[in-house]
Amino acid sequence: MNYKATISDIARELNITPATVSRALNNHPGISEKTKKSVHQTANRLQYKRNKIASSLRSGKSHVIGVLVPSVEINFFGSVIHGIESMANVNDYTVLIYQSNETRDYELKGLETFLGARVDGILASIAKGTRDYAHFIDIRQRGVPLVFFDRANDELGIPSVVIDDFKGAFMATEHLIRQGYRRIAHISGQEYIKVFNDRLKGYKEALTAHHIPVDESLIYSGQVSVESGMEAIRHFLSLSQPPDAVFAVEDFTALGAIRELKQHNILIPEEFGVIGFANESFGEYITPGLSTIDQQTIEMGKESFRLLLDLIQKKEIGRARKNKVVLEPVPVYRGSSVREESEVLGGVRYNSIS
């Protein structure tokens, strides 16, 4: 059996009390920087490993947070998790991840799993299949710190970190207008989900701002998938006056649109422009490259953790320093929508890969 160093071993090495070692390891303000440095150096040399179970029992904190995501297969959520974990590691937190698979039932199981693990707080992105939010309200009433990211519900009064979906959709639609497209369609997501509804509103507002009438026949209610994008294009091309561009609610839907347009030998972007939302990793490598709106996923993850940690440390659920953080969308224009590079506005990211 390998010998494991203890706090008492460190104390003996430095001729100080175990209590002083413990306070130094926990960065207590009453311990000098010199002593802290000596303690940490000795701990590293002796290969001391903190007993997190014992530590959690003493402090009442597990130093574990739960992250509930719709799917880890989607690059967007994987990237947000990367941002969360980068901040968690710096703050000595462990991250538990649970997939809801876009259903309320799995979402509920995930929350129950987190409670069983006695997490200090929970970060969650709401599943597409969730319309009843009682389980989230229950978490808040139990006093467990909870923060939404990306998919949130403002009516619940739960702190959140989101992108400005309305502004991002406005940017995407306006870009198509400035590239010379005039009959611009939109493939929407489930409208009861706030992020998708905000993108629909941003699309409509951009048309109105440029004196283009909103044509309801050019709005297709989709299911956020490659198949949905393909179905939408088939529908649009069957119209007596088909569109010449589409703003898709997210990148997988946009990918489906591009696939179907190619099946009909329609040139992109010369005859038909396409732009998505999310900046999924595949968008840079398909032909033509997919124009999209970047959601600052890494920063979203970092801000989500910061907000949750604020709640954990202050124990003021619902009264954090910031109840809502709104990140700026960043347009990424590639070959699927850019007809004239000179027309791209200054200050945006342009990627010529096509």
C-alpha cells in the first residue's frame, strides 16, 4: 500500500501546527504569503492529496457542480462545457455532466442525480421538449444555486447567461439584404423556446427596417435538424415565388438547406444565399463555407460559472450581482452568403473559405 502524506506530515516538516497548514492550504487571509508558499511547496514535494470528502464534510460544500445540457454531441454545448470547465479547474471545482437528450424526463433525472451528488450548484440549458418548468422552480425553492445558459426562461426569475439572439438574427438577415437578396426566408425552431422566438423576431425586424414586407409564406416552422432544413427548402422551392435566400435558426438546419439546394443544382451564393446561427465547427469545412453567427460559447461557459459561483458564495439565490448576462453575437460571413466582399460591413469577421 502506498503511503499517503497528511496535513500532519506537512506540519512536522515545517515545524508548524496542522491547523496552520490547513488554513494555508485553504488560502486563509490570516496566514502570511510566505507561509502559504512554504506549505504549498512542501505539499507538492510530499505529493499530498486533499481528501475532498472530508473537506466537504467540514465546509458543507462538495466543490462539485452539475451541468445539464441537451446534447454533448452538438459542438455548441461541448464548447460551452469547455468554458465552464476552464473556470471550474481554476476554482478547484469538479464538473458533473448530464444529457437531457432534449426531453423533460431526462432533464428531471439529471437534476435528481445532481441533488443526490450534493452538488453546490447547477448550470442548465433547457431541453426542447420542456414546456413545464416545475422541476426548475423546485430546485430554486430548495435553495440550490441555479443558472441557465443559452436556453433560458426569463419568467422564472432564474439568473442566466445568453447571447443576444434578437440582435444576432437581425445581423444575419440584414447581411443577406446587403448582399442583394430580396426574398429572404426563415426556417424557425420551436417558437415556445425563447432563443428561437427571439431569432424569428430579429429576422422580421430586419426586413421591416429595410422596408421589405414580412411574407408569412417564407417562414417555415422547423424542428432544428438537418432533415428540417431539407424539408423547408423543398417547401420553399414549390412556391410560385420561391425565396432567393434563407436565414436558418441554427447551423444544422442551414446544413440541410445547403444539401437540398445542391440536389436541385442551385448555385450558392450566386442564386441562393444561406446563413445559419451558432458557428458549429463543420461550417468552416463544408463547400461553400457556411455563414453564421458565433455565440461566444467559451465566454458563455466562463460567465455561467462566474455567475453560479457568485450565487454559491453569497448564498443569495435570485439576488446575485448580475441576474442576467447578455453576450454580443459575432457574425462570421463565409461563402454561402457573400456575393460581394466589398459589401461586408467593417468590424465583422470575414472568412473566405468556400
